[in-house]
Amino acid sequence: TIIFYIHQPRYSIFKLFDTVLLMDKGKTFYQSPALGLLPHFNIQGYPCDVHDHPADFALDVLIDASR
């Protein structure tokens, strides 16, 4: 069940999320606590710049990974 869907939330809203689900072409790409998103991508070889917005960064990673 999807309770709430926000496409590219501003950072103040993103910080309030408990869990994030990222999907690409119908497949789950990431589903875990929001605070684990950036460390997960860092381990996968996608480090996030300190001043990057996490939601924008996640979309950039999805685009790059789906190529």
C-alpha cells in the first residue's frame, strides 16, 4: 500500500521520511530507512556530495544505474 507519494521532495520534507522505496522499471532499487539511503549508495560506489539533495542524488543514481 502506498500511503504517500512525493516526487523530489524538498530537503526539509525528505528528513521526515522513515522509509524510502525507490523503483526503476517496476523493480525495487532501494527499500530501507531513509537515513540509510546515502550510506547504501556510497557502498555501491555512488558517493553523494555534501551539498547534494538526497532525493535529487537518488534520482541521478537511478538514471545512471539503469543505463
